[in-house]
Amino acid sequence: MITTARSSRYHIGIFGRRNAGKSSLINALTGQQVSIVSDVAGTTTDVVWKNIELPGIGAAVIGDTAGYDDCGPLGDMRVDSTRRAIARIDLALVLLSGNPADAAVEKEWQQLFAKADVPVIYLLARSDEGATALQEWGSALSADVIPVSAVTGEGLPQLLERIAACHSNDANIEDITHSLVKAGDVVLLVMPQDAQAPTGRLIMPQVQTLRNLLDKHCMPVCCAPEELPRLLSSLKEPPALVITDSQVFPQVKQQIPQGTRLTSFSVLMARHKGDIDTFRAGATRLLALGGNSRVLIAEACTHIPANEDIGRVKLPRLLRKRFGDNLQVDIVSGNDFPADLSPYDIVIHCGACMFTRRHVLSRVRQARAQGVPITNYGIAIAALTGILPDIVY
């Protein structure tokens, strides 16, 4: 069965103190035992993610986190894992428990969510604590609080309505091809099928873009780069848009009809998953690097690199060809993104098809806060090959 990619799902994180009832709530929402429920505080040791379909939203993923009041060496590691989960979520559900007069940790996390621009729904984890506790928590946090019960189901319909409302208001949900195409347009996708594209499958940006075009009632036509001349000759009119892979930008540009608009999967992802203006500004800074500069290449997914891996081989080769062999290139993948970016002159991020947009934007904010320019694979390659002015966004 083919399911919606996790990176395209609405990410919801459940937060609260140890033994507040987070695991019970996630089990109630999913209708199955996803997380272990125990009276022993600290049972959840790392974030547990579960795919789910929610009314008014569709494909979503819920993350059960460790208690943010944990302590001790192992507890500190659990809290750090919970804190890092903020970068991945679109919405936080915070289960409140204990004494509202002692809300220091809740206020601390309230600030963390605000800093990350993550909306929050506050829940009273045990609705039997009464109206007084509900009012006191609301006053302490200056927020509405919904009483819920994983046992009786009280408050769950209201919670689902609030989640759906937050989803509909989420400005981070954006159409991949946005205004570049309209219904009825012929769109040509030039897709290299190399070692990075496993046999029998397309890589994620190609799949997501193709589905987006079909949903918009465009007419996508696909080919490998070597078939491009033949396919172009078979079309009665030039395509409305050509989308290709960053690594074949130059050769595709040379072959398409003059005036045909060109972009890439990575550039589309740069807008869909990140901050296109910041990435374009980063490309300008990229071209001003010196021979002794230090570059960080960040990959969203963890994988065994292929022989001609774009991030580990082709992009470093292109950089050193322009700036010399003394250029230092560091590569990180997955969640191994440095907290301190100051040693670097620029960060070049992948298309992030495996990340949510909020996750990418959290890295953009981090780089911006530390004064380090950041750009994207596709935009960087277009800049280095001199065709960035010809790319549409």
C-alpha cells in the first residue's frame, strides 16, 4: 500500500510533563496502542511518531514526546530530544498537569513554541481536576485550555475541530508549482535516472511534483535527458514549463526552445519547503566565496552515498572547480545539523523532500540568527553554472 510521505503530512507534537497522559491521548486519537502507557514517570524515552488520518486534515503524523520536566543525565537527553522535535512540527498539543501556580516550565516551553512560530493548543490532561484548575491554567498561560479525557473521550471532538482549524490557517502549506502552471498546461519533466534513483522508484521530489501537476490538471510529459531532443521534436508547441534535475541544468537549458521557462525540482522545493528569497540572497554570497572559505552541505535524509552523489560528490566538485582545492567542505545529514554555524561561510541545504517546511525554516532562522548565509542545492548549482538568471521560481 502506498501512503502519503511523512514529510508531506501535517506534523503534530504532544508535549507535557512526565506521566501527564500524553501517551494515553495519542493512543485515544489514533485508536490503537502506539505508545506504552504506564504510571511510571519517564516511560517515553524518545519521540514516537505515528502516521494517522484526521478529519478535516487528512494525512498527519503525531509525535509522542518525553516529559519536558525530566531530570538527571538521561532525563536531560530526553528533554533535548523533545526540544529538538519542535523544529519538525506544525502544531503543538500541550497537556497540562500538576499545580497551575507552578507553571514555570510551561511558560518556558510557551516561549520556545513562540520563538519557533509553532501554534499551540493547551489541554487539561485530566478533566476531572475541575473548572477551577481549568481557569487557573488559562490564567497562568493567558491561553484557552480544553479539558480532555483519553478514557471517556471528553473533549476529543472539540480538540479535533481545533486541530483542523489550525491546519486550515497554516501558511506553511504551499502549492509546489504555485503560479508557474495552470490547468491544461503541458509540462515537461526531464528526470535523470541515476544511482540516486533506486530501481523501480522515482526520487521523492519527482514524485511530489508529478502528483502536484496531476492534481492541478496539467499534462506532464516525462523523459530522461538523453530522450529530450526526440521528445521536444514530437511536441506541436513548446511546453509551458520545463522542470529538470539540478545536475543537468546546463544541458537542458541548451536544448529547450528559446523563451521556454525552466526550473528544477530543487528550486521548486526551495520555495515549497524553505525561504526562496533567503536562498537567492545566499546564492549571491556563494559566488563571493574565497579559496579558503568553509562550506557546510546539509542533507535532510541519511543514506549510503552513491558514486556520483550530488551532495557528497558533484556539488563539492563544482565548488572546488570554481574556488580551488583549498576550499573546505563539511557534510552533515539527517538531524546532525550543527548548533553553531559560525565556523562556516555558507550553508548549502538539499531540497529537503524528507523534511517538513517548518523543519527547513527552523534551520533558515538558525542560520540567519547567526549571520551565516544559506542557500539550496538547485539554486547553488544554477548560480555556479551561470544560468540562475534564466530560472523561474
